[in-house]
Amino acid sequence: MLADRIPEIQSALAEANLDGWLFLCFQQNDPVSLDMLGLSASGKFVSRRHYYLVPRTGQPRKLVHELEGGMLDELPGEGRSYLSWQSNRAGLANLLRGVTRLAAQYSPDNALPAVSRLDAGTAEYLRSLGCELHSSADLV
């Protein structure tokens, strides 16, 4: 389970000089995140966007939709919720405060399609927040 591996992930983030690793799920679109967050084994259907950030240091942070507020309750970290698309954007900006070099399920030029699950619109928004995206392939 991811909760048991957080110190190992944080060590790998430090070694890679990354500020955090963002896991996000929406309608079963990211098998890596679903597996790492324990959602694939739970059989839960993720119909709203959920975000879980493991920072290089400190406690993880999560952002979930109010209608599925308990989705990530089993994972450690501070949690917040959103309801509208505007509060989603504001919540994601808050979740990523202090994070510049960000690992995500992203692969430049889609070179590794099994890892490249971050949609273009979310990638654009993350970049607009000042995040420099890095592939999580080596972390996975």
C-alpha cells in the first residue's frame, strides 16, 4: 500500500531532485495512480477527479470531490475537498504550493504510453501554476 511506501517515495524524490509526485484519478484513467493509491484493489469507481500529492518532505496532501469525499480516507495526509470546477482549480493550486519540479504519470512525446496518462489540459494547467513536469516512469 502506498501509505507504507511514502518514506521510500520521498527518498526517491530527493534522489531525483523532485519536489513531489502527483497522483490523479478520473474515471479509471490512470492504472498507475489507481494501483498506487489502492483504488484498483478496492473496486471503487472514481467518477470525480481525485489528487494525492506526495511531497519530497512532509505529509502528503489530498484533494477530493465533495460527492466522493471519503475516497482517499485510508491514505495519510491533510485533505481538502472541492465542489465546482473553480474550486477544483483553486484547490489544485493550493495542493501544489511550493512544488516546482513535479513527477506525474507523464511521458515526453508519449514515449512510454503505459505511463503517459496525464491529460494535456491538466498538464497545461500544472505548467501555468509554475510546475515543471517530469515523468514518473523511473519512480514507478
